[in-house]
Amino acid sequence: MQRSRTISNGHDAPDNAPLMTYDPPQSYNSGDVAMQHLDDTPYSPQMVTSPEIIETKGGAYASLNTPTSTYDAEDGPHHHKHYHNVKRFDRNEARKTLLKTGLVKLIISLFFSAAICVALKSWEGFGRHVVLSKNDVRIFNSLTIGLSLCLGLNILASLKHYASVFRWSFLTRRYVSLEVFDLILHLSSLAKITKLMIISSPGFRGRKWLRKFRWFKDVRDDGTQWMWLACLGWLSINIGSQILVALLSLFWPMSNSEVPLLSYGNVTVADLNTFYVDNNPPDPETDPYRLINETSLEAAWVFGMEAMAYPEFNLADMQEDLSGLPGTPIYKGDGAYHYRFYNREPNHQYTNYLASSRNVTAATTCEKLEVSGKGDLIETADAYLLEARVPGQQAWIQYPITEQASGSITWMASVQETCGPRCTNFTVMQYGFSERVNVTSLFLCNSTLSDITPATAKDDIKTHNDADTAAVYGSDEFARIAAGAIGWTGIPWNDWLDRQTRSYSQGSKWSPAHNVEKQEVEDMLMRFTIGAVAAFDDHGIRY
């Protein structure tokens, strides 16, 4: 019997030829693609029905029912039967894999979405509105951005996984060129999808001049009609999801409210009766060299020193948020220093507070005296003396000086009341005879702390008895101690019972390393006084 065989292009397939002999590896890594092993029959069913050979730039693809040689097409008793291990794309299995993996990815996305919702709701408050400091706002912003990044990365990973499954569905539908095959195989790349969308667009087919450009030389002519729409939709989903996640964290209204949150209840304020409560006050009869309020004097000086770093603002620039400040704000204007008191929640004093309408002002007036000669001190058995006079007068007066240090300022505060119930009298000397300070200067100053203005604001506190009024608006003794805070030591020094003295190192805030004038002395004295009040209101005795 004569064998019938037709050869075209070297190898044409007979009608009943076995599949091309190829034994793929047992392991297959295709990006979670559902494949089915077919090795139960000698010959697997035909996977492709087209008999043509697909011409490409790199060679030819033969249909899977083409024999590898003419010998494979021969029939006879000596024909050897080959059993093949062929993998076929299973659409049902792919749907199951896609559904299972997609469900897991969806749960993760829902988790991050819920976390973002919880974070945004915590910003507003669950039961009631909350007050957040600047540090709390920074933490919230970092948390929101982090959750948004996690959500965006999870969505991106999910879409890439879906693309790795969908690509095999597209590749098993029709013959494509090698270039298009490569683009579909890399659907996880947005650049590949964009190029596939362009070359698949119907408007580019038949335009030979477009093939001169690099991206259009592979324009498809395989009859595809809807691939470009699928690519467009996929690009929209990818880019749109990332933009929406970014907009969620960027444009969520997270600005602080300009109106404070208020609720009725008790508040705590600074007890302006005294700087220190002495449980064992000294007895003047048994210990005449001790002052009854000596501990309060030293406490006032300590509070003034603590307020050195407190921020200063213009009187028109009122501060409402204290979370980013090193202390309560001090205001300067109209030739004086001002302070506005704060009402605080007893259990959360430094997070829940409200600026009060109660204000106090520190004012100082100084007079510079004319010093005799070069400013040499006259040393006596009891003290130093400095001759000076008021400008315009003829007589020289010897002013007692408790201590001296070259180039430094010495602040001598009067213990007795001499200039008013809320005023402290000062004798201030800057001793010369140093490289930077070469002139001895003497000033007479009156430092005054004004009465506290009444609380008139709608939401301010209201006093109910005399004890409330005394604590809220203070006493004259408290004001006079604050006015002399820069000079208090708390104890008599060198038997000086009528005055106390502080000298500060040259170059410090309270003793500049240059010759000072009247305005600078007034400014330092007012600043120290109002600082003592501000620090006491911040963390002093509470009422």
C-alpha cells in the first residue's frame, strides 16, 4: 500500500498526526495560572485548529498538530507511539484561582480601608470632639499616610496578580505575533499595556506611514476589536485607584478648628495669693533676722529664672495653642510687658485649657543718675558707697551698694514697701572697670505689677466667694513680690535686712556685656517680673 504524504515548507501535518513531541518540565511557574495535565491518551486532542504556519520576524510558529518530521506521519507496524505531557489552560480553574486570590486581596484592602476610617474618625472623636496638640497632629498625619501607602500598594499588587491570570485567557483565544505575545505576557507593566492599547486601536490599522515610528511598527492586523478598550479600562482602574488613595490622605479636611471646644465644669487656676505656702513660718520675736515671706521671695526668683526661655510675641499676635511653645506666651507692647492667664481642666491641665480674659501688666520706670568721678566705690566698714546725683541737682548723695562685680549688673531690691502696695523699689548698678563695660552706671527704678483685669469674656470663669476672688485676682503682696523677683535671694545677706541683692554674670540675659542705658534696664526688669508671673501660672500653686 502506497503511503500518502504531502510536504509543504519541509513539514506539513497529516490529518491524524499526533501532537508535536515536546516533553515540558514537570514544574511550571506561570504566575498562578491554572493548567491541566493531559497524559491519559496516546495523543492529546488538538489545541489549535489552524493549519497555517504563523510567519514572524524571528521564524515560524507551527500548529500543535504538525508532526516534527515526515517519519512521524508514517503509519505502519513499526510506528512508535509517543505519550506526551501537555498542559492546557483551564478557564474554570483560572476562575476559581482568581476568585480565591481576589477574595484574600479584597479582605486585606478592606482591612486597610477600615483602619483609615478608624483613624479619620478618631480625628473627629468617637463620643465627642477631641483636642489634639501639634505632636498629636503629626502622629495622625504619619499614621494616615502610612495606611494610605499600604492600601495603595495592596491594590497595586492585586491588580498585577489579576493581570498575570488574565493574560493567559487572552493568549489562548487567537494567534498573535511575537511582539503582541510579549506585550500580553507582561500585562502587569503599565507601559506594556499602554503600547498594546495603542497598537490595537482600530484607527491605526492600515496606516503604513505610522509604521515608521517605533511604537507603531507592530500595529495589529489579527482581527482584534476590543483589546484596546480592555487596555484602556485596565489603565483607568490602575491609575484611578492610586489617585483616589492619594487624594484620600492629601485632601481630607484635617485643619484645626478655630473655635475651642468648651464644656461646663470646674477649672483650675493659679493661686495668686502667694508664691509659696510655708507650713512653718519663722517667728520674728525668736528669729528677727528671718523674713516671714523669705521663701516666697526666693520662689519668685526661681519662677522668673525658669521663664527666661518663654516665647515673646507682639501684643496683637495672641496665641491660642501652647503645644509647640516652650512655655506660656508673654506679650510686649505699649512700653510694657503683658500676660494673659489660662483656665485649665484639673485632670488635663496641659492639653485642655482656655485663654482667659484676665490680663496683668508689668511696667517699670527708671532714672539714670550722674555718677561722681570715674565711678569708684567708697569702701567702709559696713558697705560700699557710690556717690551720685539726680541730673540737674548740685548735691552728691552716697548710695549704699551691697556688693559689686566688675562688668556685672547688681540688682538691689527694697524689702519694705516704698513706692506702692504693688511696687518694688530698685537700686541698679552696673560696675565698670572691665574690657567691655568701662563705665559705672547707677539707676533708681520702680517696678510695678498692675491689678488683674476682671474676667469679662462669655466663657470665662466666675468667682462665687471671697476665697475664689483672692485666688483668681491675687493679693498686693503677691504683686509686690513678683515686681522685685529679679533681686530676691530669700535670706538676708551681710546683715542687710531692708534689701536683697542679686548680681548676674557679665554676658548673661540679665547682665549684658556692654554699657546699658535706662530703656534696657527697664526692659530687663519688666521682662523678669512678667516671666515670674507666667511661670507661676504655668506650673505654680493651683486653686
